[in-house]
Amino acid sequence: MRIKNLFFNLIIVAMCVLLLISGGFFFLSLHDYMSAYHIEGTSLLYAIQDEDYGRLVELAKRSQAAENEPTKIQEECYAVAAYFEAASYYKAYLLAGENEKAEKKAGIMEEQMEQMGEFSYLAEEICKRLELEIR
Amino acid sequence: MKCQQCGGNIGIQDERCPYCQTPNPHYKQHRAEMFRYRKDYEKTKEEVISKSGRFAGFTVKLTLIAVLAFLDVLFIALAVNADEVAWFLESRQVSAETSLHREKLEEYEAKRDYQGFVAYYEEHSLYLAEELEDFSKVYYASCNYIYIYDALVDLGQEDDYWTDERRIEVISDNLGYFYDELKPREYEDASRYTGEHGRYLEELKEDMGYLLCAYAKITAEEAEDFPVMSDGRRQLAIERGLGLYAD
């Protein structure tokens, strides 16, 4: 009788352990699948450091779309991204003779330059890279 | 029962006759039988209680094992299919906020913020919402557009992995998908490419032409022909534009 009891108790303990493991694994996986992917401020800084402005624009847009409260440094990175994006279109519209559209983009460039803070020196670099006159 | 001495009524449990006090000859035997019955009764009672207790304990354990087995199977199945559960929960969440998302997407669409549109769409998993399916063509076309945009603006910035040759390949491959996506398909609902969506797609195509002229250095005439060119011819035109190969 005792052996039978012990056997049942062991089964119950083993099943509880299995339940804990499978339940834990399920909730962790669910959390992983459902939690939003956050763009860290450092990713934006790395993109600037690598002069990978195409990636910077993408990261900035994603970070803004996530609607998290940005830090000051993130806001400045967003401004660099917006400046680069506007500058890239400014060049394209200017060459295509779409002056009205180009002027709109130039306006955005000026607006964003004021918000670039300590990164404002990058405006010159971006313009040089895109073969534009500095605005 | 009658008393053998006086004929008075006596009970079997009476030790003596209540009238003449003559001893009841059946009393002792009755008492002994009662004692034996009581003992048997107590023994049986104990046995029943002990057996039923054991049965109850056994039943409780079996029930517990059955419940645990059910929960184990349930959670193992849930853990294996966690992606589908998340998908289901997320689509419910997205569907509950459809009007807010629609408003936001329309805002991005009106601003012609192609990258912002894709970022918002993906960040909020809007591909899960059937109610927002009319934005799907705009989304896929914008996705292809931004791949090309990234490669175009990075031309000339070579590193170990990203050479201009590789970027040109990416551009010409994705241009094929991009122009295909702009074409209305038979099975597609017209709501996906008419109205504001249609104007957005037109401008997307136009901007692609401007970007190609500015960064891939192709001519405006070539840019106009690009939608009907083969991938190979597009690649050649870009390579020629960038002066990678002499004619």
C-alpha cells in the first residue's frame, strides 16, 4: 500500500514539474512573440557613427512608430534622420526640376537642422555626401 | 414475553420480572448476543470507514493526476503553438483598435511618408487586421520602395559586404517586385489601388523615377521605360549610369 501511495505521489510531483516547465515556456514564448521590438538609442548612434544614414532613417521611423517617449539624444537622432531623408529627396526633386517639391524638402531640412543639437555638424557631412550645397 | 412465574409481561432486555422479581432466563443470552452484535457492528463500521477512506484518498489522487495530465497536455500544446496563440491575441488587439490605426495610416499616406507608413504598419502588426486590408498594396509597394531607397542613397559607400555591385543587384531585383506590385491584379479588390491609395502609388512610382535619376544616374527617358524593362536591362542601365563599365 505504501509503495502504491509513493508511486502516485511521485507521478503527481512529476506532473507538477512538467506543468511548471511547459507553463513557464508557454508564457515566456508568448511574451517574446507579443512584446514590441524597441529600437535602442544606441542603435541610432551606431548608425550615425557608421554613416549608415539609410539605416538611420529606417531605425528612426520604427522608433517613432512605436510611440515610446524619446530621450533628448533620440530626438536629435530623429532630426538627423529626417534631415538626411529630406536632403536625399531635395537632391532628387532638384535634379528632376520639381522645384516646388524641392523647396518643401529644403524647408524640412532647415527645420530639422535646428533640432539636431550636438549633431548639427552632420548637416555639412550629409550635404557633402549627397553632393548638395549646404543649406 | 410472559413471566413463567406470574404470567406478567416482561421484555427480553429485562433482567427480572417487574411484577414478581423472578429472574428472566433469556436475559443473559440476550445480553451476550447484544454484546457480540455490538462488537461485530463496531468492527464492520471500522472496516467500512477505513475502506471508504482509502477509496476516497485513491480517488482524489487519481482525479488530481487526471487534471494534471490534462493541464500538462494543454500547456505543452500551447507552448508548441505559442506563435499561433500570440498571432490570435495580437489580431484581436489590432482589430479592437482598427479606427485608430486607420487614422494613423491615412495620416502617413497623406504625408507621403513611405518609410513612416511601413514602420507604423509593421510596428503595430497591422497585417493581422482584415479591416485594414485595403492598405496592403500600399504597404507592399512601400516596402519594396524603401529597400530600393536604402540601396540607392548608399551607392558609393562601399564596405566589406556592401559593394556597389551588390547594391545594384538589390536595386534591380526589387525594382521588378516594386513595379509588379503597382499593377492592379485580377483577384485584388479595387479599393486597394483607387482613391487616395491610387494617388499614393502614383506618387511612389514618380518618386522612384526621381531617385533613380538622381542616385543611379539613369536618364529620365530610361526611368520612364523602367517599369516595362527586364531586370537585366535595368541592371545594365544602372551600371552604365554609374559608369561602372565602359560602353
